[in-house]
Amino acid sequence: MTEPGVTAPAAPGPLAPDAVSGPFAVQVRRQVWGRRRLVVGASLAPGVLWLLVQAGGGWSPAVTPGWVTLLVVVAVVGALTLASYVPARGEAWRDTLGCSPCAVVSGGTVLAAAFLVGQAPHQVGMVLPALAVVLFGLVQRTSSTRDVCVRREEESWSSTRTR
């Protein structure tokens, strides 16, 4: 509650897409989950589920519903992680993919989840670490600020400016 005559500070608004912070040109922007990425994620989920089921020992009468349910969750999170690499409308592929090794790690978490599920077929105990791995990949991919890749023209301009 504020005192009469004292205005409360305004809530910070969302960052503009062209906001630059720090000494380097780092573009800070909101993650946009448009229809394109959601459709790609929904399209990839069955394939990722098939990959995880095959890595986890395939379908058999011994499969428990809990294992299948957790595997579906892992597949959906993994598909959304992979869908985050699809550029939003008006965005360049290079900027979406990223320029650092960290940008590749998120996509690799889907393969790491398949590896973990394959270590103990049909065991819920290995699906839980697989879920943690793909959640890590999705969180890393969506929560961090993403560097805009420096273009060749900008590199040559900045190198001539510092001479």
C-alpha cells in the first residue's frame, strides 16, 4: 500500500526486440512461441516418442502405463526443444540456431534422453533422469538470452574502427 500522494513505481515492461545491453551487441528478446513452432513440435513428438520407445526396449506386454506416460512427457518436451530451433516469423536461421556450443547442447539433450532410456529398458527409474535432461535442454534454450550472430560486414567494420 502506498501513501497518499506517492506514486508506486511502474512495473517494468517487456524488453523491446532491439534492446542492446552491455559492451557487446547482445540482443535480448522474449521467446516467441508462434504457431509455426508449436506445429513443428506437435509434428516431431510422435517421432521422438518412437525413438524413445525403440531405445527403451520397444513395446512389450511388460510395459507399464507409468513408463509410457513418462515417455510421452519426455517426447513432448524433447519435441518442443527441437522446435525451438525453428525461426519465428521474420527471424533469420542463423540467429535462431545460435553461434555458440551451448546452442547445440539443448538439441543434444534429446539424444541423451534416448541414451538414458536405453540403459534400463522399461524402467521408470531411467525415464526420470531422461525427463530431467530434456527439461534442462528446454529451459536452457528458452530462458537464456541469445546472442545475435555477428555478420561478416559488422566484423570488418568493427575491426577497421578499432585500428
